[in-house]
Amino acid sequence: MTALVRDYMTPTPFTIRADAPISEAVRLMEEKQVRGLPVVDDQGKLVGLVSEADLIVREAPLEPPLYITFLGSIIYFESPESFHQHLKKTLGQQVQDVMTPNPHTINVDAPISEAARLMVNHHISRLPVLNAQGELVGIISRHDLLRALHTQETSG
């Protein structure tokens, strides 16, 4: 029998609104002892994901991209876009300023192996879980995948 996301996800996860202050996200993560929160709009539709990593970026030193000038042209060694993203997160006041928009998601009826593949391929730690109507119904994390693996190992 194939293990499904629905069997190992955390149902009805704690969420936060996009327009909430960052301090509320920090408080909620600490209070509920979670490492990431799905971000929802006024209608409860998933619009992003905010994680500890997104919040830690705010505290990292801001370094402008390295460049040289050559014959009157600027040549960047790094992407100026990543600098602008870091700047936005550093100066942001609301969750929408620091969240990862349009996160990868997974269907509630998908096999656990698909969740693992997405997490590995995209270097992410958690996936919001959606039902057939596209509604947020849960969240699955790397920890949940380990639990699934342990269950399969002990029952197999």
C-alpha cells in the first residue's frame, strides 16, 4: 500500500495573513513551535510561505553585489536581483515582504514519494497541502517524511 501525503501531513496548519506584521509571524512560530507558516489572503487562499530562513535573512548583513567597471560598463559578478530581494526582506515590515510567494504545493492524495522528490529537488523543508479544490488543508515537512519512512521500515 502506497503511503499518501494525507496520512502524514499536519492537518489545518497555523496560518498567517500576508498583511500581518513580521513580529506576529515570529511570535506565532515561537508560540506554536513551528518552523514555517502558510501565508493566506483575506479569503484564506494560499499566497505564500514564510519560514525561519525568510526571517533570518532579515538579520544577515546586507552586502551589495560585487562588480567592476570596464570601458564604461558595469559588469556584475553576482545577480543584482538577489541583492534587491535581500534588501526587500531586510527592510520589510509585513509578512508579504519576507515570504516566499507562490510556494511549491502538493495534493493531499499524492504519494509520500512525490513530496520527498519535490523537497529534495527544490531544496525546501515543507510543502503546503491542497485538496482538489485548491484549498489549504495541511502542511507536510521533512520531519513528517522521516516519520513515514520509519513507519514503513518498522512495518515492512
